[in-house]
Amino acid sequence: MAIWSEREEDYEALLNRSALWAVTYGDLMSYLVIFFMLLYATVTSKSLELQMSMKSVESQFGKEATIITELFTRHGIQQIAKLEFRDNKLRLIFNAPILFDSGSATLKESSTPHLIKLGESLAEIPNPIQIEGHTDNVPLSNNKKFVSNWELSSARAFAVLRALEISGLPPYRLSAIGYGEFRPVQPNDTEEGRSANRRIEVNIMRLEE
């Protein structure tokens, strides 16, 4: 009887461990299902947000926007830049770190594929292109090449202009200007705001009717 009792206890312990493992495995699978549902919802939300943004741009910019947005979708431009319509311009906004190191106006080697994609897209439309350079309001310190953010932003805008010209865009379609810290899109009192203000805008101008 004692032996049977011990075996029965061992069997019950084994069942308990199996049940515990099954519960743990079930919880894990539930968490994975929830994770993938959230991931799908996030991707879907971003896709819908992009579609709504495109429709808004097209409604304001006219038929040109339809052609332009189709080009950018085909070349994957939305993956590297934000697209918006403001001040009667279709703006492609690049965060500065994508193209430049801090305090530098020399294009990163890693930016070359992005600018090639951009040049290929812009080559298929006749619109004038204006490149704007912008910075945050943090003064440059120990920068031997630039004494102000204004100069830095201008040099960055011109560097992008030269890259687009080399990619095959005709010079008469291109212009560049630097605004320094004087046209922020967000307050400079937070790191998030300063990060948003450090940017390059490639503006596609409407064709004159």
C-alpha cells in the first residue's frame, strides 16, 4: 500500500507539473496572439494614416499630386521622408540625421541610396524643386567650419541640391535656401521639438497655370 501511495503521489505531482506547463504554454501563446494583433493594428493604422495624408495632399495640390504620390510610392520615398502639403508646396521632410552628422554639411554615405531614389522620382516630373535647410536653436560650439546655424542650414541645403543635380536633375529646376533656427515647426524647449526642427525640406512647387 505504501508503495502504491508513493506512486500515486508521484503521478499526481507529474500531472500537476504537466498542467502547470500547459497553463504557461497557453499563456505564452495568448500573449503572442495579442502581440501580433497589436502589430497588425499598428501597421494597418499607419497605412490608413498614410492613405488619408495622400488624399489630403491630392485634394489640395490637384492632379499633379496624384502623379507625384504614385511616383513616391513606387520608389519607396515615404519610408524615408514625411510628405505633407503646406504653404502651397508639396513638402518632403527629412530629419537631418538621415542625411548629415551633427554640425556637418557633408552628406553621409548612407544617404546616397535615399537621394538616388529621390532623384529618380523627381526626374519624372517637371516641377521646380526648392531645398530648405533648417536647424534647432542650439548654438554651434567649437565648429571650425560654420559660425552659425544659418550658415550650416544653407550649406546642407546646397549639398542636397548638388546631389540631386548629380543624379540628373537639370539645374534650372533647383534652388536652395537656409533658414537656420528661424522657421521651427515645434518649440525648441524639448529634445523632441529640437529633433523635429533639425530637418531638410525638399519642396515641390506647383506648376504655374
